[in-house]
Amino acid sequence: MSCMWVSVSDCNQSHIFQLTQLLRQDKDLQIILSYGAPGGDNRGSGSAQRRIERLLSRIGMPSHLKGYQYLKTALEICLNDMEALDGITKRLYPEVAKKHKTTKEKVEHAVRHAIESAWKRGDEREHKNLFGYCQTEGKRPTNAEFITRMADYLLHDTTSFLS
């Protein structure tokens, strides 16, 4: 008998479909549904925060930058409401600015700086895997492209759920 833990707070419709497929294939499979990590804090959003932090770290983003904190907040907002991506400068930046008691212009600048830093010091293979190009090709994602790609990756990456 095999057992799998799944965080309900991080599940979306495609994950549920994949879980259903796994159950059909293995009748002895047990799936444990919970909020948060096993034995961890069960705040729900804590698991999403950890996934965001791991992803930003994986691409080489320095955690001491303000843009790092702003990106964490922006990605959390996007995970809860993907429509926030429809208006990054008009909707997302002001929402992040409000939460951090700053201006949307400062958020935009700090995010751009954090992306530039990650692009210069991060692993080019990770950049190539996530974006399809890297620094040696002379390209860097725009703020909107970066946020959209990260949110999309966090929403659709199933390895953290089905491992």
C-alpha cells in the first residue's frame, strides 16, 4: 500500500484530475488531504509562501532585496486571483504597494532591480528552463513577463504535489 500527502490549499483542478487518475491506476493508494505541510504549520498560505521562496531562490534572487519581498507578495496575490495579472501596473503593483506601505512606482523599480540581480547571478540553466532563454542570449524578462511566468509555474507545477 502506498500513501501520498496532498495539501488542499495548494491544489487546483488539474491536480485533482491527476490524483483521480492515480487512484484509478493504483487501487491500494491512499491519499491524505490536509491544509499545510504534515507536522508543519497549518496556515494554508505558509506552504505557498515556501514554494514561492524556493522558486525565487532557485533562480538566484537575493532575499535581502525589497523587490524579493514585493515579488513574494505579488505572487501570493496572483495565486489567489490570477486576474491580477490582467493589470500588473494598474492593479497588482498598487495592491503590493498598499500591503508594504509604499508607492506602486517604488514596487515596480524594486521588482525590476531584483529581477536584474537574479538574472545576473542566477543559474542560467534554471533561467533557460523557466523562461526559454538566459542572460548569455542578451535577454532579460520584463517585470510583467517574470511575474506571469512565475505565477503560471507555481500554479501548474505538479512535482511538489505528486512526489
